Amino acid sequence: MAATVVRYLRSVGSPTSSGPVEALPRPDLRAVGDDERAPVDPAEFRRVLGTFASGVTVITATGPDGPAGFACQSFASLSLDPPLVAFMVARTSTTWPRIARAGTFCVNVLAAEQSELCRGFAVSGADKFAGVSYDAAPVSGSPRIDGAAAWIDCTIHAVHTGGDHLIVVGRITALSAPTPPVSPLLFHRGHFATLED
């Protein structure tokens, strides 16, 4: 299709026949100053953003001190080529440094009946893996939680700052979901939910 368009443009005397097209000038970019920001009430921020229903994941890794993991709602697919996903983690997280040192992680997409498991991984300072059945993801060896709706094995591709969070980009090395599909656990307006047919 693109070759056909180029041939047509050349036949009608388009500038493409005499050389490359010049790029438009890049717009000036600037940061918004603190005095230009409208104040946002944190409670209103949470209320409004809570209307966005999302899946729930547990991000896991294995390091020298054993398995590490935390519950994460801020997860998304990012790119097909190369295959990338992203999750956001608070800068204050005590689990993130252990995952960062491992350099790899597994995203466990939780199933509808795993809300209690999710609560366990949301608590700081507890033995999060007590009573949790898991095996090793095939490439990273990160914990792959039994009964999850899907798992995605990754290496850390990049980490960016985003306010009080870090944006972690992972490159997918392996992934799978059971057949037939398992219904996922959802989070909406501060509560767990499930899909209805």
C-alpha cells in the first residue's frame, strides 16, 4: 500500500520525487509550574480514579533473601513489538528494592477467588508467601502463583520516575493463561469485584 502511494505521488510531481520531506519543527515543551496547577484534593483524586475498574496482580521475584512480592493494581500492557508490560510501584515500597535487585519478575494476574491472597500480599512486613502455593516461572524462576488467571515472566527493561511512584517496564520472556480461561479478580471503587456474564 505504501509503495503504491509513493508511486502515485511521484507520478503527479509530488516533492517526494526530488528528495525527502522535511520534518515539521518540533513544538516547544515545558513543565507546568507549581503556581499553574489547580489544587487536587487527594480524597477526590482517589474517588474519581476509583471509577476505573482494573484487574489485580501480584508482582513476584526471587532474590538472595528468598521470594518477594506485592499486590499491584497499576499494571498494563505497553508494547507488542517488543513485548513490554508496565507496572507502577510506590517509591516507599520495601518490596520493590528486592525485585529490582533480582532484575526479573513475574506478574500473576489474580483469579476471581483470590481476593484473600491479594489482601495478604498488600500487607507490609508479613510473611506474604505463608500458605501460598507456587512454582518457578520458566525463565526468571520468580514465584508463579497457583490458580492465577495468567502469568507473565519478565526481565526489567527500564524504570522511570512518576511523582511518588516508579514506572517499571518489563520485557516479556514467557507468558501463559489456562484454557479454558479463568475469571479475573477486579478492583473497583475501593472493593474487589468479579465479572458477570
